[in-house]
Amino acid sequence: MSYARPDPEAHLTELSTQLSLTGPGVGLLTGVDVHDVVSAAEDGVHVYATVGLGAPIRAAEPGVTGFAHRPGTINIVVWIPQHLSAGALINTIATATEAKVQALAELGLSATGTATDAICVLCPATGDPAAYGGPRSRWGAPMARAVLSAVRSGGATNLTTGRSWSDRHQK
């Protein structure tokens, strides 16, 4: 359970070629078994999360750089069914992050995530754009609740087992 490649973009390109994937896309790397993906949906918004809590951190911890090389990544992929303006896309990332941190707090963790978390928000490329993505906006509110549900559920499963992904899968 380590990742030492200095070229994640090239690695993802190799993986997509091996899987016969074509066209533009987004690739996320994780140490969590993707079969453990947790999904949640509300009002047309769909959220998929893999939640590895092997190395939780607080983003603004004083005097800390780098991260422990232990598995632990929270990857979140969101689908919003309306085209979003550039500002709304950025705002949805902040809103999803807030919901993730809320889930971690509800799980009893004094953490904001892990050092390698990623959030990807997808929406149609065309159409009338929604202007906002904050936690009280048309799409931000259901997205925040779905992210909270998925991360809280995935995190609870991770914490309940008391073992990281690598512990569960070592031979």
C-alpha cells in the first residue's frame, strides 16, 4: 500500500488504455477497495465516495508538512444534473469539502480529511448554467446532504472494522 510514482497523469493514462477507455475523463487514485464505494443521491444529485481513514489529518496543523505514507484517501465524485457556471463549480467543491468535514466531525474525528483527498464535480457541459453551488443553493444543498451521507456511511464502515484497507487485504 504505497504509491511512489512521480507521474500520476501518465499512470492514469496507462490504466485507461489497459481498460480500453477513450476520450476525456477524470482519474482518481485510491488505496480503498473501489468495491467499497458508497453512494448517496438526493434530488437528482448523485455522490460516490471511497472513504479511507488510515491517515486522517487537520489541514492547518501548525508546523507540519508532508504526510505519513499510510493508506487513507477520501475520494468524492459528484454528478449535478444542470450545467454549472465556473463560479458555481468552484463553490460546489467548497460545499462538498464542508460536508466532508462535517461527516468526519460526526464520526468523532478531529480531522478535515487526509493528505490525498480529491473531489470531482461533474455536470452537463452545456445548458443554462446555475450560478451558485453553496450549501443553500439549488444544487449545493442536496449535494451537501448526499456528500455528508456517503462520507459518514463510508467512514463508519471504515472505523467499525478497526482496520485500514491494507490491513483487510494483506495476505
